[in-house]
Amino acid sequence: MMDQSVLVVHSNQVPTVRRFQVTALSISNRWLLFAVAAPGAKSDTSYADRSCYGIAGSSALWAKGSASALPAASHTSVDTFLWSEGDVVELTLNCEARTLRIKSRLVDHTIPDLPAGQTWVPMVNMYVANTSIEILP
């Protein structure tokens, strides 16, 4: 298992842009949430943490612990789910611009106005058992 400390990004680190790529290996429920959150966010309820910013496979945009609809212009999904097995999801955290861009085969959305001075941990909330991912180099 990878040491989680390697994934912690402090907003005062240089360079201020960090990219993480994740592949969905198996999905038992396509709700997967790709996000960033504060290091203290509880893993089982990370989506509800006020420090969580990301996108769930159910086309939900999560920010400050609340969900809203992902703008239609940000995705090209014809069904209600954004992720499929084999998809590569790229998270680009720009601490200087205070943005998180999430990009995949069906999604390209930038979340603006992240809190300044925050320490971030990239995270994937898998919601149910029998789901697996791989963090790509």
C-alpha cells in the first residue's frame, strides 16, 4: 500500500500545481467520488466533510459538504453515471489559482475558489465494497 503522506499537498509548496491520475479497475456502484479534502476528513463520510471538493459518478458536484448538479456543459454523459471501469480520472490541483480540475473521458470541470492556505489530500470515496482503483504514476 502506498504511503498516504506522499499524497498530501500543502498550498505553500512549490510547484503549486499537482496532478494525480486514477484508474477505476472495478466498480460495483458507479457513485465513485474523486475529490480533495483536508487531511482530517473521515474516509467513510468524506463527501459530507466541509473541506471536500470533487465530483461523484452520479453527476453530483460536491463542495463544502453539500452536493449540487454538475453543470451539463461540464460532461458528455448520456446516462446518469460519469465513471466506468477502465476510465482514467485526472485531478489537477492548482494551489496558486485555488482550483481543482477533474478530467476524464466524459468530464472536464474546474472547481474554482478553493479555500486559501489549505492542506489537501486527494481522495476517492468508493461508497460500497468490491470497488477498486489504481493510482497511476
